[in-house]
Amino acid sequence: MASFVDRAPIQLKAGNGGNGCVSFHREKFVLNGGPDGGDGGVGGDIILVADHNLHTLLDFRYQSKYAAQNGGPGASARRTGKSGENLIIRLPVGTIVREKDTGRVVADMFEAGEQKVLLKGGRGGFGNARFATPTRQAPAFAKPGIKTQWHELVLELKTIADVGLVGFPNVGKSSLLAAVSAARPKIANYHFTTLTPNLGIVSHRGVSFAMADIPGLIEKASEGAGLGFSFLRHVERTRLLVHVVDVSGSEGRDPVEDYRLINEELRRYGQLDQRPQVIAANKVDLPGAQENLERLQQEAGDVPVYPVSAAIRQGLDPLLDKVIELLSTLPPQERLEESEIEELMPLTGYEVVKEGELYVVRGPSVEQLIASVNFDDTESMLWFHKTLRRSGIIDALRQAGAQEGDTVQMDDMEFDFVE
């Protein structure tokens, strides 16, 4: 079990933008050369890639902090700084990335090979050459690059399969998967032989689908008992459940009661008992199976029951025929709705005061914010307004009495208050 990890916290940070350069042209016989400071380079992005060769999040147990490369500073002769290298993070297919604090899904790596730019690197600051005007011919200042923030996220791996095998330990789920696919899960006659979700491709009558053996469901699994809490999330992606029951009661358990208990755990976890379901009454070749089979059929009601023996490959064709029939009527799997992560500069320790007709916002973080904004750039201005709103400055101005069109001063900048 130690080699399989399906949940891991992670911290990510895109690269900072490089600072703009303050420089003036220097050349022999040229007096008072103009400003020629270049812009800073763009910081590296964080890019996620869904890799079908990965099946666990184990690597993130040993390293949980990742940062892309920062952009280089601008240079003289209007040279732009070097862009930071993007950081590519490979994840198993089916990994969901959530914000730790809000739980919002920011990435669903649904298909093998897909890529997602999760975090954009910071923009480079303008060099002083950008600020030259007919009346300001020797600007001795430049803009710093945009500084990015650390983001605390959680990775969750949810197996993507059309069909999920559920049931108590040792009822024959792994044997059934091995009998109908090329998968070779570990099989032994003791509980919790299967400690990781096993995935196999089933081909039957010209139709192929993915089937997963979901381990560890026992009574109170939805509350964390056994291995259930760790692996119930892998059931969420499946379109159809095959409920495997030991109809022989070979371990002294009542198969009807087992069927009820597993369905109750599925219901508690999130109404998963409402997922379309087929019952595989396994070990039907053992003594006592026929009597229990009749009782199970009565308990199941409209849920179809198929007597099978995975060990001797008996009764598998009718079961697979029904699975294919149901899959043809069920909607395809859908990816989760994703939210965007916004890079916002944290503003703390600021104050809003009214001085005459001005509403003044002051504080060290405010000065840093103003220094980071390129007011001639539309994208930079949008980022600026989002930062003001999300940090609470707009609300603070409103509480101080600011009305539409009033003048707000931040550092050396003045602008009209807009709701």
C-alpha cells in the first residue's frame, strides 16, 4: 500500500516577472544619449500534463513544493530579459487539482496527453525606455516585474473507468477482472490482497471498455474504516457498477447482508448507490450457493443478478453482454467544471483616510502594488482592478464614503473611484 498514493498536498508558484532596466545610451561622440533600458522577461508558467504511464501520486509525498523559473531583468540597448523556463508537472490521468482552502476544482486531467497552463508567469516590468515622452526625455525609473504567489493545492487521483467492481474483500473482484481482461492483479485468499485500484481493458463481442477493481470496501468504509475512505473516490468516475457478491457465503458471511451493507456505504459516500448497477453472484460453483442465490435475487428486485464463477470462468458472457447493453444507454463520462486561479498580490496593513476631497489609500503593500502595474497596458490594468476588489480596498473606500467619480490617491497615482 505504501507505493500507492491517491491524495497529496502540493504548493505551486509560477515564475516572477523580471524587473525593467534603467539605462541610458552611451556612445562615443554622442552626448546625452536617450533612455534605452529594456523590459524584464516573463516568468515561467506551471503546466500540467496528464501522463498515462503514471498511476500514483507517490512522487509528491517526497517533494511537494514546485516553482517555475523567474524572468530575467531587462538590459541596456532595449534588450528584454530572458523569459523563465516553464515547469511541466506530469500527473496520472484522472487527477483532480483543488484549491486547499476553497475546495474549488482548478484542473481536471481527464484525458491522456492533455495539457493545462495552471499558473501564468508574472509579466516583466517596463524599462525606462518605455516612459520617454517629449516632455520627459530622461526618465530615471523603471517598473518591477509582477511577483507571483505560492498556491496551496490538493491533488486527488480518481480512477477513470467505465465499469467499477465493488464488494467486500475476498469476494472475487480481482479474479473477475483477471478473467475478463488482460489485467493481472494480485490474487490470494486473504482480505485486502488488493491495495490499489487495478484497471483492465475488457474486449467482448467487438466492444471494449475499461473496468476497475475498487478495493477496500467494508462496513463503515464511508467513515474511514478499512481502506474504504481512501478508495471510494475511485467509484465516482465510473458509469456502471458491478457489485460482486460471494453468493456461497464461503467465509461464513451472509451474501444478502453484504449486498445491503455495501450499498449503504455507497449511499453514505454520496448517493453512489443510485449509480446503474449489475450484481455478479460469484462462487456459484461452491456448495450452498444456489439457496443464497435465490435470496439475493429476491433482495435485488429490479437489479439484474448474474450467477458466475470467476475461478472457472463460468457465466461470464451473459454478464458482459448486460454490461455492454447498459453502457450503450449511459451518458459518457464528463470532466468536472474548472475554475481559474487568479494571481493576486496580497495587500495587508493598508489604511483608507479622507484628506480634503481626496480618499487616500496608503501602506507599504500599496506602494508595491502601484510599482508593479503598467498603467499603459490593458491586461495589467485588469489585474490591478481585480486586486483592488479582491483585497477589500474597494469595499474600504465605499465604507469611507467614496462615491462614483471621487478622486482616490494611491502612492503617486490618482484616479476616479468606480464601483
